[in-house]
Amino acid sequence: MNRSVTALLLSICIALPASAEDIRVLLAEHTKSVTIESISGLIIEQSPGREAGKRITIGPGYIGTRPVRIRSVDGVVSLEGRRYRGTLEIRRSGDSEIRVINELDIEDYLKGVIAEEIPHDWEPEALKAQAVASRTYALYLKKNAGRRPYHITASVKSQLYGGVRSERDAAVMAVRDTTGLVLTYQGRVIPAFYHSSCGGRTEDAGELWDIDAPYLKGVDCSCQEISKYGVWEKRISINKALAGVRGLGYRLNNITSMGLGRITRAGRVKEIVICDQDRIVEIPAERFRSSLGYGVLPSVFFEVSVVKGEIVFSGRGMGHGVGLCQWGAREMAQRGHDFVSILRHYYPGTSLERLDKSIR
């Protein structure tokens, strides 16, 4: 499809009214108390029109059988010094702890997500692709949250969300330019996974998770031409690696050698083979990576050797490799591709639709 036709279709789609969609974001749990503030004045929703002053501290003793819901006169509340749009809901979490949930419109939520997940000074079309992917992923998590009182967390367990302090003009514009657009397959919103840099080819979701979807199959990617994670080397002490392995429940006394088990078609490691003096264990590579820390070992696209008391990983890419490659999206944007083309490349066979109640 040429760009003029794409632009025409998008102009028609974007002209349609967007349906309001709220999302509930877990900000804090296992907390003794929190302080909420607003210079415009706080309002407790259970007491219509009642202002609670400009500052209130809430602990378990303040909460009865129902959660406490607090918003502000100007729509922005401060939780422990961090500002959030929408409403804060404080719930009991056991007898002596509380949980804080931010309920707000999904578009306002995304304004605090995009610049946390992708550099805000990147090309506009890459930011728009990220906005659609993040909106889609958030909606997917919402639809699969079950009976949990929140839909999504504010951490890397879901998507990074920093509230108002994370909003940047270019990222906010990307959200507005794609308002309400989500990716679907056969009428269902998809799990729009994304990552930083794939190393040259994205990964089949089935290699990591129990997901066999045509739109999450590996595709070729040109991220290596520009990615700062194109090639890397990490050296980790044997003691650090041993501590990580033991943390996963493997009883090893030492690491005498380390090798690779199965490899995916894209080239990523599925299992690490570790030997000590009298045993051999196989550990899923992504579990091993998580035990060390995702910042310590950027991806499982690597080769490994043990050299003089250190384990040397020579690899490429950053992240799990499934779905949208952010550095690849940037490279495509630099070559003149719009966000629709970018999304079509990384999520083949999907449709771009306006968010409404008919989407499952």
C-alpha cells in the first residue's frame, strides 16, 4: 500500500470518535502509609463535593470496608511527591499495609509511558508506532486481568509509567496523533510485545512463551545498522553467576564450564548448560538472564566462554526479541516509513482499528 493510500485510510479512521477507556495502574503495594497532595485541593469521591484540604496521609486505619478514592480539583494528584492524572484509589492489603492504584483514561496513561519506554527525541513515526504498541499491550493486559483490582503495573513487569513527570512533548504528540488506535487480529486485541533491539531478527513468541500467533513470528530487521546494542561483551565473575543460579534453586558448588544448549531459529539461546565438578544442569536462558539482571545480560543472543575466573558473554541485541524492535522501528522511520508500515512489518497480518466496545 502506498503512503498516500495509507494516509487517506488513517485520516478516515482518526476522524471517528474515540471511545473512552480507563485503565487501573498499580503504583504501590505492601506500604504502611502514603501522603497525597494537590495545590488545587483534594476531593474524596465517597463524599461528593467534600474537599480534604491540600494534603492527607492515609494508612490502613483510615480505610473502611470500601477503598478510599481521591482526586483533585485540577485533575492532577501528587503521591509521595510524584504527580499523576486521574484518581488515586487506596485499598487495604492485609491488616497493616495498603495498595495504591491510579485510575485514569488510557490516553493520559500513555502520555506517562512512551518517553519511559523509548527516547522521546526519536523520529515521530517511531514514537507513533510505540504509542500504538503500548496502547494495544495495555488494553490486552486489561482484558486479561481477571478479578485482580488493577490491570497493569507501573514497572517493567508491565510497562514503565512515571505519571506527569515522564510526559514529554513529542511523546504526548505521538499519543494524540494515534488516539484510540490498537492492533487486532481476527477482531481481538493482540499482546503487542516489544523490546529494545533484536540483533537482526525478531523472535517467534512460541520460543519463549506458549503463544503460537502468526503476528508474533520472527521477521528480519535492520536495527543492527544503528542500534547502540548492536554488539556487546559482558564479563561476569563466576561467583556472581553462581549466586544467580543458586537463587533459581540449582544446587551447584562451582562453575567449571558453561556452554549452550538449544538455539532458536533466530539464533537466540534457549538453554544454558552449566557444569561443576560432578554434575551438569540445563537452565532456561531467559531465567538465567533474569537471575543476573536484565541490565547485566542485555539479551540471550550470545556466545559464552569461561576465561580466568570470569564468564564472558559476546552478544548482540537488548531484550527478549519478540514483536516490535524499537531500534528497528527507528531505522525504518529514518528511511521514510510511516508508523503504519512499521507496525505492519513487526506484527504481520494484524489490523489497525479504532478502540471501541466491539474489540474483544
